[in-house]
Amino acid sequence: MKQPDFAKWYFYQLLKKYEGEQLYLNELGYVYGNEEKTNEIVNNNPGYVVEIFEEKMGNELKIRTRMMEILRDGKINICEYINKEQLEKLNPPEDLRIAIKKLGWNN
């Protein structure tokens, strides 16, 4: 992104959306990359919950990917939006965690 102010604003909007998706997934006990846990959620919940779960998983992936792209291309510092404590609370998958630490905190 060529406009750092817009990139920071957009990253913040995505971060808030990501937090919402993660909150729902965490309440179900979802753990990224744990196929056994995913199958357990699918098998032990009613169909409408599974539909929402699958939608939230897709949303989480899209938002996470976009956040990493902004960090890579925008060269912005996001310390004002997320610190170490907030990162631990958010508990993102390792790929986003690494992008935040290496790209978002060092610019």
C-alpha cells in the first residue's frame, strides 16, 4: 500500500473484525491446525452451528491473509494497535503472529 495512514486504518479495521471471528471460534474450542478438534466441533454441534463455524473459519482465513499482506506491503508500525499482551490474548495462528512481530513492530 502506498498510503501508510490508510494502511494503518485498514489494518485496525481488520484487526477488530479478526477479534470478533476469533472470539466465536475460541468459544467453540477451535484450535487452528488441529483437525481432531475441528472434527469434534462438527460432529458435536447442530447443523446451524456448523454452518456458522465453517463461515467463521473462512472469514478468519481471509482476514488473516489480508492483515499479513498489509503488514508485508504497507511497512507500517502497528504497536499502537496491538502490543504483546494483546497479541497473546488474540492468540492468532503462528503465521500471523510472526508477521506482526517481524513486520508490524519493526517499522
